[in-house]
Amino acid sequence: MAAVNSVDCVPEEVFMIGDDAEADVEGALKAGLRACLVQTGKYRQGDESRILSLGRECVPSVVEAISPFL
């Protein structure tokens, strides 16, 4: 939340993209951010099932994650 506050945003305006289901995505969702798991880096098949919070998204790469915003 310190990062969100440092750029004068509210959580609903932030979109977290990460390759760690629990630390990146679950943590962001619990903080009230939108979040997306990418299937790169630390990702292992099935990691998306470890995200318990609602609103999860999972895509192959950062390109697909940001494409709706372009």
C-alpha cells in the first residue's frame, strides 16, 4: 500500500501484474488492487488455483495483461 499511496492513487486505480500467485496476485487482491497472474518467470502450471480471492486473472504474458488498457 505504501507504493500506491506514494503515487497518490487509490487501490482501485492500480493493476498489479505478477508471476507469483500468492505474494504478488493474492497479496494485491487482498489489498484491494486489481491483479493478474502471468504465466512467465516463477509461474508453474496450476498456480492460478492457489489464488483464493475473487477477481483473479491469468494470462500468458505481460503483453496480454496490458492489452485491454492500450
